Amino acid sequence: MSTKTRGSWVQSANEELCDFPIENLPFGSFFKRHEINPSPCIGVAIGNQVLNLTALAMAQLQSSPLITPQIEELLNLFKGQHLNAYMARSSKDHQLFRFFLIQCLSVNSPLQSQLNPHLIAQDEVTMLRPCSIQDYSDFYASIHHATTVGAMFRPDQPLMPNYKWIPIGYHGRASSIVPSGTPIRRPSGQTKGSGNQAPFVQPSRRLDYELEMGVFIGAGNAMGQAIAMADSKEHFFGLCLLNDWSARDIQGWEYQPLGPFLAKNFASTISPWIVTREALEPFAREFTRVESDPQPLDYLSDATTLAQGAYDIRLQTWLETQQMREQQLGPVKLMESNFHEAMYWSLFQLITHHASNGCNLNPGDLLGTGTMSGPQKDQAGSLLELSEGGKTPLQLPNGETRTFLENGDTIILKAFCERDGYPRIGFGQCSGTITA
Ligand code: MN
């Protein structure tokens, strides 16, 4: 059972199953829906409210011992259009500002009356991408996903010989990353059935989701300068949920020899709140690899980093079909896995590997982890795996079946962290509905 260590004067933050208690405080960007000329603001989620940091930074705050010159300087960063200026700061600054926010929002805060006007109900705002995302790469870090999918394409050699030595990834497309709630249009593309002589173009018939986590980069590295494993934590800002929508029929025809392209880049949905490294700290645990497997090369090894290199995060996928919506049945849970069980590579190894050739990462860059499938068959993070390549349809409770996504289907990703003696924190939702 979780216990609250701190209470907030924002009452909704103290409710048992709230995703955003005072221990979480994730960052996001939004505009107020009812404003005539809405401009984007940066905020922090607390309970069912958003604390508008942009408005707070603009306000004339009465002097208080809580508002030191350092805090004032950090607060000024939220006057800008994007969260990136804040993300780029050191983890020391992030800790300092987090401590300020916790003091502000705790019961008996001396700033309560000054903050109160800058709270807005979450259902009165439209969430945007949390920061400016200039670059996006996607990895393939679950060995369970890689093995199951590999077996479909190469039954005699499911796992490629490089898999246990090098984190596999590709460069994705940042322009089509959209916040939760954005409708997803079924892509058309070139495909070739095994019985066909020539390829043809049609709307995808094997449209799938991928349950992933998104890793946001905080401070960047200069081009030509690698990031040592021991420094990788300094570059990790936080996590969100990521749905890497995938058209399997387009993918099957286009992916060789250069990898994913149009099967992936038509849309990727992210949850709008970035749960920070500081909020995740109580849920960090040792990152281990079975002893019989090759141990990571030196540049990907650092005992101190890996001792806290994994996070215990429960991940879930839910489906609501058009028919379920009409029958008011509510979404059905398709699967559940755990972030630390799914990851064959620590997210810190992904960061270090990405920069190991001197590639420069920038504040706000997004790294997808790859589909987060667990070791069991029912822990698979895509329909491709759950339906065994479309051969075994899923039976839904209302009598419908699914191999791949139909128009009107809504996929909802959820995640939360639980640990005895700590308040539970959640990620909010990452949801998208397929349209024709
Ligand atoms: Mn992916």
C-alpha cells in the first residue's frame, strides 16, 4: 500500500489513485481552450490541475524567502516559448527548482495565495507537444520483442548476431510526433502480397501500435564529444509514453536493406507530460543482464550508473473499439509489461551509445526505447506479436475480434510506478484513434 509523504493544498493531488501527486510534478505545454488568442504556456501537472509556470514567471510575485535569485532566474526560463531552455540546465538546477515547486504546492505553503490564480483545470486546457522536438531516434531495446518478431521473418535465426552487443536503432521523424488525443489517419502505401508479381498501393491493412517509452534528452553534448556512461544521467531529463504506430504491410515490403521508413513516419503519439528523472528516482533499481550473455563493452559499462540504471514502471495497453464506445463498455486491457523487464539495454546505455560516435544530442531530443514486450506471450507490446502475425485473432469481451487495428479503434497507453512506502505516480494517457 502506498502512503503519502507530503500533502498538497491542491486537494485532488492527494487522492489515492491520482497520477499527479506532489511527488510527481511532470512538465508539459498547453494552451487555454477558452482564450480568444491562446498562446502556448508551460506548466506542471498537480492533481487534476496545471500550474501555469509561464504566467507565474510573468507575474509580479511578492518577495518571499522561497524566491531566491537562483529560483527567479530559473523561473524566467518559462517566459520563453519552449520547455527546452529549462531542460538544458544541469540536474542541480532541476533539483533546486523541483524543491521550490514542492514547497510552493505543499500544505501551509507561504505562496499558496499567489499561486492559486495560476492553477487551471486540466480539462480546460489542450495539451501540446511538451517541448520542441527537433530529432527523434527509435531503438529496439526489448529482446523479447526482437526475438518474437525476428522469428516471424527468420525462423532459423530470430535474433541477429549483433543484438546482444550493440543497441539497435534508426533515425525516426520528429515532424509527425503528435500529442495524445490527435486522430491518426490510416496511411496508404506500397505493399506486395506474397502471391503478387508486382507491388501495389492501398490503405494499410495491417495497422499496428507499438507500446514504447520516450526518453527526453536534457542537456546536450557538443558535436564530436561522446557522453561517458558515468555522465549519461546528466543528459537524461525524463520519460513519456510513446506509441510508434506501424503499418506492417508497408514495413514488410520496404524495410530491407535500410530499415523502417514510411511504415513508421506517418505518426507517433506521445503522452503530454514528461515525468522527470527526479520523480522517477524512488523507482530506480539495478540494471542487470544474465551472466551467460555477453557483458556490455567498456564504453557501455559503468557500475555506478547501472546500479540505478533501470526503472520499475508498469506499462499497459488498452483498446476501445467503435462498437465498445457505442455500447458504452469502456476500454479493455490488451496487455501489461514492465519497463525494467522489457529493457535489454538501460536507457543510459542508449544515450551513451547514441553519442558514442560524436553525434550531438540536443535538449528536447526524443529517443524511443522500442516496443516494450515482456518475457511472457501475453506481455507483448504490439498486435503483430499478440495475434502472431495476424494468424490468431484476439477475442474481445464483446464478441469482436482483432488481428490489426480497424477504423474507430482507440489505443490508450498507460504507465505508473508503485513501490511500498512511496506514493504512486502515473504518466497520464497516450491515446489515439484511427480514422479512415
Ligand atoms: Mn518502434
